[in-house]
Amino acid sequence: MPSGLHALTQAALLEHLDRDDAAFALRRLVADASKHLGLACGLLAVAPDGQPRWTTGAVPDAAVRPGTPLARRHEPFFADGFCWLPLWRMGQSVGAWLLAAEPADDLNHSARVLQPLLQTAASLLLRDQAAAVGRPGGSQAELIRAALRGTSTFVWEWDIRTDRFAETDEGFAQLGYPPPEAGATQRDWDALIHPDDLDENHEAYLRHARGEVSVYESVYRARAAGGRWHWLQERGRIIEWDAEGQPLRMVGIQADITEHRAAEEAAAQAAARLTKIASHVPGMLFQFVRRPDGSSRFPYVSERCESLFGVPAEAMLEDAAAMLRRIDFTDRGLMLDSIEASMRDQTPWQLSFRIHRRDGMLRWIRGSATPQAEADGSCLWHGYFEDVTEALTVEQAHQQRAAAEAANRAKTEFLSRMSHELRTPLNAVLGFAQLLEVDSATTLPPEQLRRVTLIREAGEHLLEMINDLLDLTIIEAGRLALQTEAVALDGLVDDCLSMVLAAAQQAGVTLLHEPLPALTVQGDRKRLRQVLLNLLSNAIKYNRRGGQVLVHCLRLDDGAVALRVIDSGSGLTEAEIGQLFQPFNRLSHAHGPIEGTGIGLAVTQALVALMGARIEVASQPGQGSTFSVIWPAALVGGLAL
């Protein structure tokens, strides 16, 4: 029970001491408890025959009708929208305390928490009942002791002039001390108060004695016989003054709230731990309640609420719809339907939806929660909200990439099949064209021979393109097998230069090569020849008449080897270099007179990478280009034998 309820019971008993009116004290107690608990409270007083006598607070008319549900019940129960806590004293029912609250999971626990309040109310009701039937109810002091017995509370009276306390034996006994033989004084009691609390306790008395406050109130620590410090809550009032206005006599009530203080501290520590844990969780923890009438609220939300939804936690606790208003309009219906389904079927709730934050951002939120049916038909969810915008973006990107890879595989498979299918008839065309050119038995007229030659050249160009395309599809499919061996670069260069010599002479381009060091590299001889032939063919094809192509090889400082093909052509811009190795991209030559497919360099780059090397390009418009194939030191051999 919160320690503040002790002050309420003390105030009610002091009220009765002042006025000798138990009913008045009870009504004040109900009003103060309602304000303190934040719940509408009520009190039903019954006569010895069990019939209602009077009510106060938020008690419905139904509670006082004949056949009231109280009917000699001892255990707490829920009826007519109220939690009923029966009040018994000396074996008879004296009434009931009512809470206008939702039924708790454990009503007995609620009754135990409020026990000091209930015992005080029961004792006052017994006193009021006795007064109503004209039966003596005992002295006020006896009443007070009866009301407080079992609640770790006692009443005291202080003669201020003589500094003597009366009725303090129970107070000393609570702390494990025997009663003082000569009677207790304030000095005796001060000796037990914690030194750090002594001045504040005395100042609380002085504020009351000076008339600044109507009641003396103080919470302090007192040392028990075993050395343990107990927390005590004290409340009192000066009830007698002399002719000069000096205080003469004071009465009060004192309660041991050690256990309650410890419970509060434990609860505060638990709440602090939960808050600390929740602050490190990327999403928001929550509790959500939906009642049978369709109303709802959030009993708890963690501090991540505002960063997630753009709604302060206080606003969401006050108004559950504050979050709903942030949800994208098209998702609200789905949200409400999913909550209804989870409540109806008692199945876990999960949903992804969009919210509009205050900063205008649209975010994806994923929520999950477990429902719990309550006794009044409500449903309580414990759950978690998280921002999954980035995760969904990544997932979407993965899906798009998977779709693109599937499409690329389909494209590769199609091109591979088509390339094989085209080569068969094309080889037949080339074969018959070559026969027509060399057939000595049938000499063709010059014009027809020229046309046959054009057919053969066009077919060879088409076959070259198909071969490049087939190589590209095989490489992309990961099915190209390499035969790695030590390859002498000088011999490779000589072979390739001799193969492109005729094309260079026809284009008016001079082939140059510097003396090559006798170096070997690890690679597939056939594919290395294909790479160098591609580079030489392009250097000749995109050169100018009267230009030149230089081939040389050198060892770099880090032990790597570079084979360079340098031409004197038109050069490339930075933008063109960035697109150079894209398949089917012929850059500015796409609509020019120079034939090509835009596949050769893509194949070249892929072959170089497969052999563990890399290709680099350096170029400036109007100054030619340099293509370098670079093998790392690990793939470079020594002198060729």
C-alpha cells in the first residue's frame, strides 16, 4: 500500500478524536482516499440485521436496494461495476468499501494492499453502528487502538508542559524496546530518531505549533532494538492551548511504514530497471487494453514512443487514438480488423503498417503482441513496436536483385542456346561461300565473285560476334574452364602481332614493339591470346590512318607485371571510360562506320579477371589510349627459358 494511505487513516482517526463523529470521519476518509487513489471510492454502512444504513461516495443506488450483493460475503468480489471489499469487525459485517475500477487479476491482493485503510474504516463503522443503536462503543482511545491493532500503528498523547507521553508502550514495543519505567519523554524518543532526520522532525512540529499548518506530519527513521532503522510516519494535532496561546496537549498517530517503504523502493527500482532496459530497446514496449464496449487505452508505453511515432508518451497514455491518427489512412481499417480478430480468437497479433510522423516522414512499423483475456471481457495485450522501414527496403532490394539475377540467368541461357543454334547454319553459309571463291571448276564473273566475298566477310563478322556472345554467356554462367599454365609473354606478343599485321597494313597503322623482357605469367594460353588480340584489334580499328600501336611489357615496383597496348587514336573521355566495359555499349561509335558489337571488351575484362589479373585504361581525348593488363606478383614467374 502506498505510504500516503497511512496518512489518510491517521487523519480520519484524528478527525474522530476531534469531533467524536465516526460517520463524519468516514465520509472524509472516502473523499480523501478517492482523491489519493485517483479512483471513485464508496462506502456502504449496514445495520446489525444486514440492511443498508447509509452510503457515501460513488455508491450506486443498486448497492442499497434490498438483496444487495454484500449478503454476508467475506471475500472481495466484483459486481455492478464495482470491486466490493467487505468490512467485518468482531465477527459481524459492518459494511463494504467499493472501488469503481476494473476487476483486478487478484482481488484478494487488492484487499491486502488496502488492509490498514479497510481496518480503520471497519472500526469506525463499528463505532458508528454502536452509536446508532445506543450501545456503548468504548472510549475513544480504545476505539483508536482497536482500529489500528494489526496495522503497525499506535496512538499517542503528549503533555507538552511536562514532556510526558501517554500510551506509547506499543510504539516502543514495535521497535523491540520495553516500555520506559518512568514514562517516556520526547527526549527519550528523540534518542531513537536518525540524526539526519531529527531537525526536520522538530521543524515539522514547530510549523504546526506556529499555526502554519493545521496538522503535524513527519516521516523519519528510528533505530530498532536490533539496530535496524525503521521508517515511521507520524501525524498529530495540538488539541489544548493555555490562555497565552502556548500548546499544552497534543494527540497523534504513528505508523511503521518500513515494509511499505521497502516495497515502494523495490517497485521504483523495478520501474527504473524496466525504463533503462526499454531505453536500450530500438522499438517501443507497450500494454494495450480494449474493452467490450470498443474503447481502448495504453496503460504503459516505453520512452521510445515519441521517437517511433512522433507522439509523446503522455499523449498516448491519455488518448490511445493519438497513435491511430498517425497511421496511414489506408492501413487503419486493417489495423482495427486485426485487433478485433486477435481479441475474438485470442491469437497473437502481428501487423506491419505505415505511419506519418510529425516531420512528414512515412515509416513502416511492425507490431506484435500477445493477448490476455480479462475477467470483465476486456483484452490486454503485451507487445512491441519497431521501425522496419530500412529492413523492408533491404528486403525489397534483395527481391529486386533476385529477380534481376533470375532474368539475367534466363537471358544468358537464351543467348547461349541461340548462339549455338546460329553457328550451325552460319558455318554452312561460310563454307559454301569459301567454296565458290576457290572453286576452279566454276569461275565466277568478277562482279559475282565480289558479291560472294562480301557474303563471306559479313558471315565471318557475324561468326566473330556470335563467338564473343557465346564466350560472354559462358563466363556469366560460370561455366568457362581455364587451363592455367606458365605463359611466356614475348612469344605471346610475337604470335599476336603477326596475326593482326595484315589488318594493320590495310588500316595504315604501324605496329611497334619494344624489346620485351623474358617474363612468364600464370594464365590460360588460349584466353591470353584472345585478350591480346582483342586489345590489338581495337587499337588498330579505332586508330587513325598513319597512326601507330605500341606493345611493351615491364615489371612494376611491387613485383607485378604490366602488358600495355598503346594507340594513337582519338582517345576517350572520363565518362566513356566509365562505360567502356559494358556489353553492347559502343559509346560514340554506335552509329559510326566502324563495325563492332560492343562485346569484345566486356569479354576481355571478364577473362582477365578470371585469370586473377586486372585491366586498366588511361586515355585523353585526342591523345590516344593505353590498355594495361596487370598480373600481381603472385602470378608472375621468373625469366622464361
